Amino acid sequence: MLVLLPPSETKRDGGSGEPVNLASLSWPRQLRARREVTKLVAALGRKREDCAKVLGLSAKQLDEVERNRQVMKSPTMPAIDRYTGVLFDGLDALTLPEPARVFLHDHVAIGSAAFGLVRAMDLIPAYRLSFDSRLPGLTAGTLKKTWAAAGSAALASEPGFILDARSEGYATLAPLPQGSNSIYLRVVTRGEGGAVRALNHFNKKGKGEFVRALALDGQAASTIDSVDELIAWGQKHGWELALGATGEVNLFVSGVL
């Protein structure tokens, strides 16, 4: 099983790893796009006002410009530790025991606008770039066009079940291949009268806590190879999952997390 997560705009500073080695990141068929995007990110970071405008930064966020300027020179840390925010707080990867972190490396990927699909333990620097950022100079014109083919091909190389927990915007950077053994994860709750309703902000926490549970039961979770097996795993471990009306799998949470 491979679980796909979205990144977060907020990230930890620092790291103890050497500057990013683009060729060493997972799914190397994305290398050409990685080289082009990071080169343009660094170049934009050398133009403070332009970078702030492109990224929609406020006066209090101008440190993000320096992050981009130094993107190929700054220290790195595992991607799963780099990102912060609601989903990654729910996952709380830094507190997981080593076997659970091995599960994250083998079975969790994050779709990045700067580096494409990376595995959870791939070493990346801090940066600022969103899926819809209009990065000047891209050969293909947009980040979606830059990443989509290579990202989809990377996923096509995965032989097992794919659980897609990304947001719609990041899913466009690496679309699931047609006919793949995959399904989209939606976090929902039951409203009045039992009506199912999707959560917005709080769906991120639900996804993070669910992936943490998978990682803590890594030996069993690693064998999941279908949505039926995922639902059965959930039933055994206290997570209610069910197929939705439009082909997704719903993860039910009680009220607001």
C-alpha cells in the first residue's frame, strides 16, 4: 500500500542533512522537472519583491523569500518531519517509534510542488511553493503541466494499492493512472438524521491521525492491498470506513475532531 499525502504551506526550519540531492529523491523520473522547478524557485528568491508577489506573501512572511533563495543550499530533514500544520500535527511523526517510521518511508509519499512525489523519509529543505503558484519561466507554463506526466508515471510504477489522501489541487500534480488499484480518501462525519457530510479544515487532522494509526500497526497495515482490506483493517482497529456514493472511501469521525 502507498498512502499519498498533500504537503503543507508551513514547514520547520533547519535540519541536519546535507543540501538536497535531487537525483537521490524517490521516483527519479521526475528529476528533469525537479531541476527546472528548483532552479526557478531559487532564481525567484533572489528577487525579493517579485517573489513576495508571486507567492502572495505578507510583510510577516518575507522570510519565505530567503528560504527559496537558499533552497539548493540549506540543510535538509525527512519530508514527513519538514511539514507542519493540522494534518502533520495529527500524524506527529517525530514521536513515532522507529518501526513506525520505517512504515512511513516504505508506504507514505507526499506530493510537493517543488520536488514532485517524495517518500516520507526523503531529505528535503524548507521552501515555499504551492500547486497553483505561477512560477515564472516554466517551460510548460504551469506547475500542473510540469509535474503531471512524470508524477502519474511514478505512480504507475507502484504495483500495489494506492490510498489517495491528497487535496484536489495537489492531486493534479500527479494524477492517479487510469485503471490503477487506487481510491480517494474522504473524511466525513454524520450530521443530523445520520446524513453524511464532508469536513473541511478538520479533515486534515483525521487524515493525520489515521495515517499515524496505520504506521503504528505497520506490519499488518503494510499488507493492505485493496479497499476491502483497508475497510477490514479499520473495523479491527476502531476506524469506520465505507465506500462512498461517488467511488471514494469515507473515513468517519465523530463530530468535530
